[in-house]
Amino acid sequence: MKKTIDIISLGCSKNLVDSERLMGLMEANGYHCTHDSEDPQGEIVVVNTCGFIADAKEESINTILEFAQAKTEGRIEKLFVMGCLSERYLADLETEIPEVDGWYGKFNYKQLLSDLEGERREGDYHRHITTPPHYTYIKISEGCDRHCAYCAIPLITGRHQSRPMDEILDEVRYLVGQGVKEFNVIAQELTYYGIDIDGKQHIAELIERMADIPGVAWIRLHYAYPAHFPWDLLRVMREKQNVCKYLDIALQHISDNMLSRMCRHVTKAETYELVERLRQEVPGIHIHTTLMVGFPGETEQDYEELKE
């Protein structure tokens, strides 16, 4: 009987999808996996790390050290690390924490199975869903080309890479067959979807085709970008009853001074126009956003402008 593997997921929902894919791969090859157990009992532990902001990096390092100590005490046999932290700081981590048996980044974590046992078989879309069974996340791309001044994501994940549309739709059909009804569409920046393929935004086409799949009851869109917004997406949101009137779109600031310093490639006037058009074309839309204060160069006037 093969050993039990405890997967510990830190960071965002995009990391969670990677953990679910790794668990599916391991289970397809005969391993038993647990996820975020309060008391891990497996012989092997895999920590999927976040390397985005200071608090997340600290949590990741502390978690690795906790399991390194468990390995030293003989409570686990092997410790592996994957994800954003090791993608970003691999050389330093290898030197500082030698107890780790293998380090993997954002894109080569499937190699872990080969390193454990050599040959492997792999399911096309098999994922061990860790969310309640009626909903899950669908990651449509990796990376980001926006290069906002405060953001480390391009350093960690590299250039934007869209997944093939048919591959995404096949995964949705597979997950519908597993009982999933609600799909949360995620990416570092979902409105950029398709540009790296043929220079055109294809997010509206993707969501429309996804909405037409029988069994898809709800689609929710996360992590849009305000500049060069794909307006046809609003038509899809209006016409398709199973596409939620909801948009997660980070505005970050409103002052032209700060938007320029942050390299957001959008102005105050364009932001107001965007929000007004969202509300006009999709009556009743719920807009979720994030706003940032304290960025270098922010004046009291900038701050008051944001508050207003």
C-alpha cells in the first residue's frame, strides 16, 4: 500500500487549484491524500507556498520550518515544497532549509511524483476537489503582463499564458459530471485571456461557451483589470442567466498621480467611466474591489481624493 501524503495549501485560490491537481495526480497513482489537516499524519508532507507579500512569505517559511522539525524528530519521512515562494527564492531556500527533500516551483510540481517513483500515469482533468462539492475554481491562465509597480506576480509567474479554450471547457464538463454546479473563474488577470494566443481578448467567448454547458448553474468572475476592459463580457453577463452579475476588479486608487506611480495604465476619468458603464450595461451588478493606501509618493490630497 502506498504512503499517505498531506498537502498543505497556503495563499490564494490559484494555489489551491495546483494543490487539487497534484492530489488528483497522486491519487491516480495509488497514494492517499489529505488536505490542510489540523493534525497531519501522513508519511510525506507537501507544502504549497505563497511568496507574494511579507505576511504570506513569513507564514510559508514558518510552515516549512514546522515540518522540517517534524522530519528531524522522525514524525514524517519526507518533506517537499512547491509554489510561489520556492519559485521566487529557490537558491536561498535550498541553502537555508536543507531538511527539505525536494523543491518545486509553480510549474514543475508534477515532477514530484516522478521523483518519488519514476514512471507515472496522469488523468487529464482529475482533481481532488477540496471545496464543498457544489463549487470549485477554474484557472484559465497563469502569469501577468501588466507589471504594476507594487506587484511581484510577474516576477514569480512570468508572462501571461492562456490555457487553450477547449481544454478549459473540457475540464468544466468533467467537473459538472462530478457534481460541481458553481464555477469561480480565476486568473492573475482574466480580461487578458487570449491576447497571448492571437492578440485578441477572448474572455467573453470563453464565458459564453462555458455558460452554455448543461449543468453549469453559476459562473462568477474574479480578478479583472480596469484598463482596456472587454466590453462584450457585459453582454454575456446580461444575456446569460447563469453568469452572475458580479465582477471582482481591483481599482487600487483614483488619484491620477497614484495611478501613474502604480503603473496602472488607467486614469481617474477612465475609472469613473468604467464603473458607470458597468452599472448601466448590467443593472444591479455587484462590484468587488480592493484599494491601496500608503504607496510611496501618496500625498494627503491623493488620500482625501480616494476617500471621496
